[in-house]
Amino acid sequence: MREILTMWRDTRMIMLVAVTAAVYAAVLIPFKGLTIIPGITSVRPANVFPVVFGLMFGPAAAWGAALGNLIGDIFGGTLGPGSAFGFVGNFFFGFVGYKLWGNLGGLSSGVRPDFREKAGRQLVEYAVVALVASAVTAAIIAWGLEVLGLFPFSVLGTVVTVNNLLAAAVLGPPLLYLVYPRVESMGLLYTDVMRDEDLPTVGHGRQQAIAYGITAVSVVWVVAGIAVSVGVQGVEFGAAPGGDVFRQGGSTVQIVLGAVAFTVLFVMSALSGERLSEMTAPATRTRAVEGGSD
């Protein structure tokens, strides 16, 4: 996670944070009126941007997604206590993609995500990345609303996972096909901008093991959280976010489960590496070394 902090030394990475936040917020706000859960979440085609930008801008996209979601809450009229968990959840929404890409073993395509070669394998890898990113975001936000006593985990865990995944999975591949080569040609990929020494130096074995761990924790957390809501709390599966479940959160089991899962996720993220930099062209790596930080 070192790159998450060192990126702030480079004005170009700060610019990419601002671009991500601005684009994300600009597309979130107009859809705030299409409410799914009043004051909590709405229809969000903008959910494609954290995953796509994460694969292009790396750590800048994580910060940008977190800030963009917060800006969307402020100007969309949904700012509240849950926005803190929305900030963290959306940070991981942008963070997961560049950490997993290339580290999923047989599910990885072995090429950068421009959908110009091995398109079928890239689609599989992208689908897994989008699912994990959607699941971890949903788990963090659903856990947060459970901690605040607003909704049982299953309500937000289901809605946010599906909402995130639909936009990211459907819109992501064509957007990357159109945008990735152009961003690469402008030298604005995070591997163009960041110094080699600012990227985590982690062995391939550990990179892959942690990628598997992040994948497992994210998916299991969502599934287990929903199971606890249904089996222990007695919440009907797929319960609509109406009056029957409002203020029904606060389960001790859910709070403890989430605290453990989030701690494990945070530690793994801190120890993780990335492999996208190895998939970029040699010229790109040369620019990164020679360009340095502004």
C-alpha cells in the first residue's frame, strides 16, 4: 500500500485523482433522483468508472473514487453518517482492480486491459475483477449501515453488489477498449507516471496469494453477511429497503464478522503488490523512470 501514500508526491497523480473524482461525481449526481434506497443509494451507471479508472490510474483512482462518491453525496443531498463508509467502500472499489489484474493465475489474460488481444480471456479476468470490486464495496458499505443500526446487512449487501456489478461489467469492457489506448498514448497510465521505486516490490508468489485472499475475503464476506441476516436475524432474503427493515441493523454477529473481515482485508492490501506495470511496453517503463515526480 506504499504507493497509496507516495503517489501524493507527484502532481500528475494528484491530477488523476481530481479527474477521477470529477468524472465520477459528475455522472453520479444526475442519477441521484433514481432512488433505490432513499438517502442511501440510487441507480448508478457511474459505477463503471472506479474499476476502469483503477486499471488505468491505479492508486489515484482509489482516492478519486472515494472523493467522487463523497462529492456526489454532498451535492446530491445524501450526505450522512453512512457517507464515511461510502468513502472507504468506494476507495476499495477503485483499489481492487489494479491489484488483482494479472494476479489471478489461470483466470488472468497476461496482457494489459486494452481488449486488443486475448479479448475472451480479458473478459473473464475483467468479470472477476468487477465482481470482487463490487463485492468488497458492498460488504464495507453494508457493514457500515449495520454498525449504524440503519439496515440489516443483506439489504445493502445485495443491492450494492448488483448495482455495482451491472454497471461495471456491462459498460467496462467497451469503455476500456475505447479509452485505454488513448490514455496510454498520452503517458497517463499510473505506470507511466509513478517512479519504479514507488511501486510495491513484491514477489509473484505473494502477489498471487494475496490477490486470491482479497478475492476470497470479499466474496465470502458478502455471502456470509447475507446468510447471517437471513439465518440469524430473520430478514427475508431480498427484503425491500422499506419500513419493515429500517432501523433493524446493529447485529453483534454482523459487526464482529465485518470487523474481522475488514482487518484481514486491510492487512492483505497493505502487503499486496501489482503486476500491471510488468505488462506495459518497455517504453512506458522508461518514461516512468526518466520522468520522475513533479
